[in-house]
Amino acid sequence: MSNFILGIDLGTTSVKAVLLAADSRTVAADHSEPTAADLSDVRGIKAKEQDPSLIINAVNRCLDRLPRDKLQHVSRVGLTGQMHGVLFWRANSGCDWSDEDYFTPRDTSQLVTWQDGRCSSDFLSSLPKPESHLVVSTGFGCATIFWYMKHRPEFLEDFTVAGTIQDYVVSMLCSLDSCVMTPQNAASWGFFNTVTNQWNENILKAAGFPICLLPRCVLPGVLVGQTRSAWHGIPAGTPVGAALGDFQCSVYSCMSEPADAVLNISTSAQLTFAMPADFTPPDCPQLESPISYFPYFDSSYLAVAASLNGGNVLATFVETLAAWMKELGAELSDSCMYEKLIGSALNQENSDLMVSPTILGERHDPLCLGRVTNISASNLSLGHVFRALCRGVVSNITSMMPLEHLQRAGVRRIVGSGSALARNEVLRQEVERAFPLQVVYGQNADSAVGVAMVLCDQL
């Protein structure tokens, strides 16, 4: 039997594990499980936290569903997952391996996720200015630690190590007494210079930040240890890679050519392409720019237009329609409503109704909310409205990264991915209208596959 690379993605709502055949670079088996790990904000501070025990339980359930005979032939393990968030634990006692075949968390905090809202705009503006091109936002690891310093300093005294949830799993698998982190995850925490690959230690020290909690940085693709014991049949001593960012891994899984741009529309929406190898990001944050530059692989960067408004806007429209219908004494399932909306819009090839769908604002312009204009008596049918809404979702992302920007960068093909694109032909039509380039579908971005491919390509 050939060897396999195990890739695991610890997402915001689910965990996915894949076995990638090393010789053919194809998926031999995969499984995903919901985490159901969200916790209530009992303190009313806009907290978004998750129980790490429930996340690890989902990992264990995933691996239990993969073929044991293939797990016994895993040659490398790769982890990726939700960026920005922070988990705290105590060195050398962060988990319990008493069952021998798997571990359970111990002496950890809850995971403060990227969706956390406890750091207000006023609080963020009180923080020192980072030496980085990336803006620090609420939900970023360093911002969260600063919040604990001010509001609950005693909390930090209970822990000696911090990292993302995927960094934690790597540390537990390898029995590391500290946390190692790639620039992909470090940049997502803030106060990290991606050019020098160093934390802003002097700036943080001057602000009284607990430097001891900063992970040690290593390059993406580096093997940082070996499994301390057998894990769900995976042999002890199997090499484990440093954890990677889920966005970078999702792009890696489907961007096959340098001239590709990846458009992903699922819950939110992202349009990205790889910058030239000699690109260096700006010295300081470009606060009003809709384009960010994320560290990728081999010291390169991705140009990213990341919209908060994607498939979630269409879902909100469907939920609103359902609520109206219920008030009127009629009910229809969401799936049936999507089918009828898509059918109506396919019969309405054009519409002069204009919908700006930014109901959640955008990171670079949080106060720019949604609006509907050019309303007339002749364009209020469901076909008109849904066609205009789908066009608005695509137009919003293209306003953040216009076609001219892509063409100047040498982009010749759009790789479309994401659940919203996959099930909505109207959305695909609007993508093809917006981009007079070759548009291909079918290869969905998959972070678990991406992290496995990275380690496979290192063989």
C-alpha cells in the first residue's frame, strides 16, 4: 500500500480530515464533522469563544471514520485551521494521553475565535502602532491578549503558552513544551512583520505585553516534530508539519497556474491572486484599501480582496422571505425557496434594479451598508430582485479588486469555488459577465486538501 499524507482543517464550524495518496496526489479518503463548539457570551462582552474539548472530539470522530489500514500508512501529518484566534495552555500539561490512542485537552483556556468582538474601536486605537502592513482588528490574537492585560490580567497568569487551535494540536501531537507558528498564522495575530518574519518585540515590550506568550516562528512546510505515540493508528514517530493558515491552504488546493485568480464565494467572498516573487508589502497599514497582502509560501504574498458579504447575503434574503411568508400564513423550505428564486432569475436574464448587498459592511469601510436603487414598478419581480442581488454580490467583490487590477497583474483565468457558486447558476452567470476571462469551476477550495498537498510537495 502507498503512503498517505493526513491533512486536517480545524474550521470555525467543522473539522475535516483527508488522506492524500502521496504517489498520485489524489484524495483517497475524507470525512468531516461539525464541532458544535460555540459558547454563550455570558459576560456580555461580545465574546466569541469555543470549547477546545469539543473541537478535539470532532477531530477524533473524523479520524475514527477514516480507514484504519490507510491511517497506519500515514507518512506525514499537516494541520491547518481558523486563523486570528488564540488558545492558552500550560506547557507540558496541555492534554491527557491516558487513552494512548488519542488525546483530550487539559489545562487550557477556551478558544477566543476570529469572530470575537470584545476589542472595541476605541480599545484598538489605544494600542501601540504595529510595525506591519496589516491592520490589527478585534479577534486577532495579540489584540485579545492586550484586552486580557487590561481587563483580566490574572487570567494570563494561569498559562505559559499561546497559539491558534491548529498550533495547539501540533504541540500536543509532538509533546512540544512551547508553541511554533508559521508567518501565515503569526500575521493573522497582528504585530508581526512579514518581511523580517519577526514579532514587533520592542513595541510589545514597551507596552508591557507578555512576550513569553509569543510563539517561535518557523517557515511554512517545516516539520516541527514527530507524533509522541500512536494516534488513531498513525504510527508513533510520524513527522508533523508546522500548522498553516486555512486561507492559504484553500488557495493552494485549487490555484494550479501562476496566472490564476481564485474567486471563492461561500459564506463570505474572497478574490485573490499571487503577487510576483519580488513583491514587498507596504511598510504600514493601508487603512482604506480593500486589498490586503497575506503571506503565502516561499516568502511570496497573496493579494486578497476579502468581502464580509457573500453567500450569507443570499441566505439572509431567503430567511427574510421565509419570515414574511410565515407572517402571511404560508411556509416553504429554504431549499425549495432557493430553487424557485434561481429559476425565476434564470428567466430574467437582465435587470436594471441595483442592489448593493453590503449588509455587514466591509472591513475597510464598516459603515457602508446595503442599499437598493433604481426601483421601478417594472423591476420588482422575484426574478429581477434575485438577479440584481446576485449581480450585487459579484459587483461588490469586483469593486474591491477591479478587472483592470487583475489584468495588470497578468491574471488570465478565474478559478471559481465555494458552496454558493456551486449551487447557484445565476451567481455563476454574473461572475462570467463580470470577468471577460476564462472562468473554470469544479475544483473547490479545500484547506484540508491544501495542507496535505503542501507536505506532499515537500517530499
